[in-house]
Amino acid sequence: MTEYFAEFVGTFILVLLGNGAVANVVLRNTKGENSGWIVITAGWGMAVFIAVLAVGPISGAHINPAVTLGLATSGLFEWAKVAPFIIAQMLGAMAGGYLVYLFYHDHFKVTDNMDAKMACFCTIPNIRNKKVNFLSETVGTFVLVFAVLFINLPFIEIEGMDNVKVGLGSLEALPVGLVVFAIGLSLGGTTGYAINPARDLGPRLIHSILPMKAKRDSDWSYSWIPVAGPFCGAIIAALLYFFINWMSG
């Protein structure tokens, strides 16, 4: 239960700070209004850094169902823990998304742009092309999971994993935060780089039920892309990692 609660807390911190950075940029009358994409990507990178620093020693700080799936596919994480980890991550993401709404409540009220308000919860593609959007989420998550595997577990023998805490520890907090920052700068301009099913789906659910003034629909026809794309990217990264590890002997 300690590991699962840590995943809840870590994902809560991730979404609170990450979506908080988005809200600070896109909502009206904030101190950071119109400060731009660099602030958003830096905010997400630092959100990952702080979340991993906080819970890494406890749960390994997956804080992302795609990372959990990637580790399990690589043989580095117990499949029996996958579902409980993902449930904890989803609940943490929902709680973080709701607190962002409460924190910026007055700014949501004075913002008329419905897309901007939804962007504080979940991703929206700038050009809607589902094949390309799916590719964007797949490639971005591939980079994330592949980097995480090598930051955390370079060429570890599969047989020796029983007593190893699988995931990210405090020493890996800054490198993985920089990876997320780099993905945002390079690959985030198409879809807003969810690269994390819980980070997108959890707050999207919150957006759909909040009694918010001038709220648009939650775009459920698109919502499968930031879920399926990251899972595909994670599996590809895990299989490539496994192949490289096998080739290395």
C-alpha cells in the first residue's frame, strides 16, 4: 500500500505543478499570462523532477502508466502490480487536476477562451490529424520510456531483479526532468505532449464533471490518442531496450 500511495502522491504533484504551469500561462490575469511555451515545458520538466525526488525512493516514481507498462514489458516490474499502480496514478492525476481548478478558480471565471480552459486539464492537438497525433504521442513517449530505462537500469540482467527497486530514485530526478523538458521543446508542439495516459485522462475526467462557466466539451473523440499512443510508445521502447540488453550478452 505504501508504494501505491506514493504513486498517488507523485502523480498528484506532477499534475498539480504541470497543469498549474499551463494555467499560469493561458488563463487571464495571472502573473504568468502569455509567458509562452518555454514556461510550460520548463514547468512540466520541473514538475517531473519534484515528483520523482519526492516519491522515487518509495515506489520508484513511475508516475505514468506508460512507464509502468514499459518496465513490465521489459521484464523489470511485476505484472501483478501494474493495475494497482495505474489506478493510483489515475486517482492522483484526477486529484491534481481538481486542485489546479480550485487554485486558479478566479482566473477560470474571467477566462472566456474555452480551449484555453480545457488545456489546463488535458491536451488538445493544434492540427487535428489523428494518425499524425497518434504518431506524435507514440514517438514522444518512446523517447521518455527509452531514456528512463537507460537512466535507471542500464544493461541489468533480468534474473537479478528480485531485490531491486524498479523505477526512478532521487538521483535520477533531474535527468528525467530534463528528458521531459527536451521532449516538450522538440516534440510537444503538435499535441501538447501528454506522453502519460493518467496525466491526460484523469484531469480530462475532472474537466468533464466540473460545473465550470463557459466550458466546452471534453473532446472524448480525441481522448483515446493520449492514452493509446503513450502505451504503444512505451512497449516499443521496452522491446528495443530488451533487444539491446540481450544483444549485449
